[in-house]
Amino acid sequence: MPRKFIQLFLVALFAVGLLALTQITRAQSVTPAANPTPAPLARPDYNYSESNGCTSCHFSRGAGGDHMPEAVGVRFDDATAAFVFTGGGWRASAHAQSNYKSTQNTYCAKCHSPLQADPNAEFAIDQHKPIADGASEGVTCAACHPSHNAAVTLGRRLGIYKWGMDKTKAEAYDVVEEGNEDVLCLNCHTNRHNEGNPAFDLMYVAGVKCMDCHMAVTGHILNTEIPKRAHDFKVAKNLPYSCGVEGSITHCHPGFSVESTKAFIPYMKEQHRTMWVPEKATKKLRSAADYLRLWKSLEAKVHQ
């Protein structure tokens, strides 16, 4: 056999072997072999097994949900082969930490830990049952998201959970239609916050939904057109996306910077409703125009 042919054969064989090794290494880096869950990140005062289960399926079992660990608030560290906290997501939200001892019962759970609520429980000491220490789940994933099979049946990824029912069944949810997502928030937050505040009232009239600010779109789930949304429900922390200021993929308030917007947000909150406009002590924030004027003044200071 000619030497040149042997050399070409060996080169081709080496290339095939290298490609196979690369693919194996890539697969190992993307899909952990042991199907881990975030169990080591549990805390003694809550039971987070439900959210851990969502992360397990959507991450390590290849369900195509790269957003799920991020939304829960964990990520997989290849170096340590373990989950670690991101400092964001559901685990960093008030929804994940909604037990205040006085609410640790099957009546208050209707909002504070819906999966553990008793639909027949009433606000009376002998008309509800306590939830054991360390067992409270919080407002967890399945309170808003039907399980995979149920979501397929319903044709929607959002639904209002019906207390006391099997969360794996489609009939356990009232479907939340696209464009009507506010009903899910207002199921527990019975009033829109800051009603009567002229700046917020203007947003309500314009059709801005709760999730537009509190669950800002930060991109798209891998290989899909499904929006990737922040799940810690914090507005200032998720700038520029939550207000659509400069640098955001949305375009609500593109003329403002992150710095001025962070300074402006406290004036929007209820406790600051009658706050004096800086350097204009004779004028209060009485109209949407007043708020806009303040925001522009704060933006001007950023560029001084």
C-alpha cells in the first residue's frame, strides 16, 4: 500500500477520533451525567422541593427549558458539578419567602403558599390547619404554571391554581389567556398598587400590564421565540429592561438612563406620593407631567 495513502488514512482516522472526542466533551459539559437537583440549596424553614423538581426536569432531563434554572434562581456550575444561587430569579423574590408565621396555615396559604391551601378554610382559629415548621412552600412555580402535561392540555403556560386540587391535572387551573395576565397577579394582589398616583394611572390607561415592569423581558428562551422574563419581580434591580430605558430590548422610556431611573423610582412608590420635587419646594407631584419633569431633571444631573 502506498505510503501517501497510509498517511492520508491515518490523518482521516485521527480527525474522526478528534471530532468524536469533541462531541463527547461538549455533551458532558451541557448535560450532567448524574441528573442533579438543587437539593443542597434547601433551607430549613421552607420546602422548595416543588421548584427544585421544575429545575431538575427543565435542566438536566433535556426538556428544552434553559430559562427554568435562571427563572428559579439557580445555575449549574460545571466546575463543581453542583447548582449554585444566581442571586436573582424566584428564589430571590418575596414569593419564595412569603411565610410570616401568622400566615403559616391553610387559610392564609391561599395567597402565601397556594399549593398548601384548603379551599374550605376560613379566617378563624378553628377553621384552618397550621402548616408545619419548615414545610411552607411559598408562592411556588405551580401556583402560576401548570405542569407540562396540564399546560399541553390547556394550550397555555399560565393558569390560576384552584386550591386543593391535583396540580398535575389540567382541571386544577383556570386558564389565563394571553393579554390578560394581570388576572393572575390580581388573584392575590387584589388592588393595583399605587392607584390614584397620576404616573401609574397613566400607565394603567395605556395598557401597561403588571408583568411589563415586574417581569421584564430580558431575551428569548434558547431556540424559541418565547420571551425570557425576570422572575424576582423587582423593577429597579432589572433595569434597563423593566422600564425600557437606554440599553433595553424594550422601548417604553428609551430616553432615560439606568442611573436616573433608579433615582426616580422611589418617587413612584406610595410612601413618596406627596414628596416634594427637589429644588422646587412649592410644587408637589400632582400630575403625570410633574413626574416626567422630575425624571428629566434627574436625567440632566446624570450628564452634568
